Amino acid sequence: MRAWVNGRLLEDPQAAVIEVTDHGFTVGDGVFEALKVVDGKPFALTRHLARLGRSAAALGLPAPDLDVLRDAVGQVLAHEHLSLGRVRITYTGGPAPLGSGRGDASPTVVVVAAPLEPAPPTTAVARVPWPRNERGALAGVKSTSYAENVIALAEAGKRGASEAIFANLAGHLCEGTGSNVGYVLGGEVRTPTLAAGCLAGVTRDLLLEWYDVVEIDEPIEVLDSADEIFLMSTTRDVQGVHRIDDRDLRAPGPVTSKLMGLWAVHEAAHCDP
């Protein structure tokens, strides 16, 4: 694994280069992006960089130099030679006094890449009791403050699932820990609106452009009557759900299979849609 840190490509990615007072380390004051790599090329890089900029603005961080980040991704991938992989860009508040207040140092920027195992075509999910706060300061922000997701994913894992599903404070379906949720009801493909507090996923956005998907906020119990359920994310693409809690589903169902095929065609046609 190679790492690019604050303008420098490191020979030893395990070297200590992040200050112990970095605000991303001490209080989770940072944002990030995870990109899929296909045949050595980052997929949807422009969209991911744009979302990183929006996340940074939402946290009040200085605007990242997207051209520098694009070049950094290129430098890292030039040394990795990945047929299938993942790039992570992390952008934090930089060194700061201990506590919540920021200092006046420049942000810390890290880019790393690593191999990625293909996601299975279907998976199990579990609903968790902790709600997303759709009115919170971090709603819809891809923040490094991920402890809530760690707890939820661990709970899902205890129940034999690879993803946890959140409702929001209103009791509406929201999202997974690292994925958006879609479902099919009466032949109609649906997904929560961004007002539900979910992340504006790049995979979600592309499917909304490529297919007739209805954005609607409904109680999380709608999943009990859904004909099909699927996840959307950078590392999963479109993935069918064969079990939610104790309910088994046919997966991937016919509509989900169609979406999976559509995704594969578009991904092969253009690496930066």
C-alpha cells in the first residue's frame, strides 16, 4: 500500500506522519471519500471530489484543492496497479489544540489505495434500534465521525448480516452504515429522499439518472412488504438483499438483477460518468 500525505508520496505507509494533535484523530473533525478502482482507474472521481468539497464546506473546513487531489490519486494508483481496488481520500481539520476548537494549521490530506474483494451478489441486512438524526449537523455529510456506524455494524454482524439499516428520528427508512437502500414495491423502484438524512451516495445518484427510481420517505416498516430490497454503494455497486432480520427474500430479484446489469454496462462504458 502506498500513501500520499500532504503533498508527499511515502515509501513506508506505516511511517508516523500524522501529528497526534490532528483534529481528525482527536475529535473526528474530518471528511473522506472512498472510490472504487477498476482496471487501475478511479471510478466517478469527479463526482467523489465534488462531494468531498461539499462535505468539507458543511463542516466549515477550507475548500480542498480538487486538482491537487486528482493528481494525488493518480500518483498513488501509478504505484498500486490494481485491477479492482479502493482509494480513500481523508481530509481533516489538521493539528489543533486538544478539545473541540480548531487551530489555525492547514488541513491534513491523505490518499491511500488498497485491493478490494468483489462484493457477493446478495447479502443479509439487519435493522438496528439507533436512529439517524436527519436534523443534525452531520446529516448527509461523509464525516470521519463513524463510531455510530461501527456500533451498528457490529450489532448487525452478531445477527449474521453485513449491513445495518437505520430509520431516522421520524421513523422513516434512512440508510445503511455505508450504503443507500433501495426497494421494489408493486414493480416500482423506491429509495428515501435526501431529506431523510441519508448520504447522497454516488451510486445512488447515478442510478437515479439511469433508471426510473422514485424518491419517497416511508416508515421503515415498508421493508416488511417490499418485494425486493437492494443496497447501493461504491464497494457493493448494486447488491441484492436475501434476508432482512428474520425475513428471507428472493435475491437478486428480477428488478434488482436488471439494475445490476444496467450498472455493469454503464461502468464499463465510462470510468468518470
